Amino acid sequence: MRKYISKSISILFHPLVLPTLSIFILFNSGTYLDFIPYNAKKVVILIVFVSTFVLPLTFVPFYLFQSIIKNIQMESNKERLVPFFISFCLYLFCYYLLYRIGSPEMINRLILAAATSILLLFILSIKWKISAHMVGIGGLTGALIALSLLLKVNMQYYIIASVLASGLIGFARLWLKAHSPKQIYIGWITGLIVTFIVLFVF
């Protein structure tokens, strides 16, 4: 039962889902982004969802067929290199599309921060393995903190929910024995710091 719950949490909060979730939060954050026309919001969400979720998943059969990965869990750090690099390219493509259509700057920064986190994951995976799940949810937490400061809006409930979700995901990954505690902690801190810095610097 515990293993089933852990797998469900890992799927529900998969790193590829988080960019789209972040955009939904931004569009319901009580800021100027709430007033973007509905059709414009749909276009932005569609671009983000397809570029950061659908397209990366379409490569999975290719990875399996070419024996780039042994299974979808990608248990070794070496198996993660190609998927992370391709995901990084797709996230950059998403950033480019959003920039070309004149998407709000905060949304563009958010996708750029996500791309930067994946690039760092790729670099670290050359020698070591950290939790991509924790990088993702740590990045969401860092983004919420940064956006609350940049946009001067109270996002404490979103931040609290993100921290609680971080704990759930961390326990789930430990229960599944997918990572060590060190890989969990470093992943979360890495995602938080990288996303926070990118949103402020750019």
C-alpha cells in the first residue's frame, strides 16, 4: 500500500507537470496576470504543456527502443543524460515560442528558470545522481517565493502548499528507494536556489 501511494505521489507531482502547474498558479495569483484575456492564457498554457510535458514524453519510446534507458524510472545517472539534454532543448524551445508571441515577462522567466534547472541536472548527472522530482518541486517553491517578492503579492498559501508537497514527494522517493536522503535534500535546495536566482537576475 505504501509503495502504491508513493508511486501515485511521484506520478502526480512528476517534474514535467510542474511548469504547467506553475503557469496555472500565476494566472490565479491575484496579480496583473489575472487580467490577461482568456484566449491568450489558453495559448500560453497550450505552448507550455506541449513543449514541457507532451513532447518530452513522446521521446520515451525512442529512448527505450534505442536502449538509452532501461525503464521509465531511469535509475542510473548515466541513463538520464540524453533525456535531460533533450528536455533542456525543448524547454528552451518553449521559452523561444513564448518570447516570440509576446508572453508576459514573468512567464518567460519562469520557463527559463526551469530550463536552467534541467541544464544543471544534466551537468550533475554526468558524475552524480540527484532527485529530479525534488529539483522540480524545489524550483516551484523558489519560484513562488521570488514571484511573491517581485510582484508584491501574498502567495503564502501557495508557498505553504508547495513546501508540504515537497515533504510528501521527498518521503515518496525515499520509500521507493529511488534516492538517498542526501540526494533528496540537495535536489530540493538546488531547484529552489536556481529558480529564485534566475527569476531575480533576468
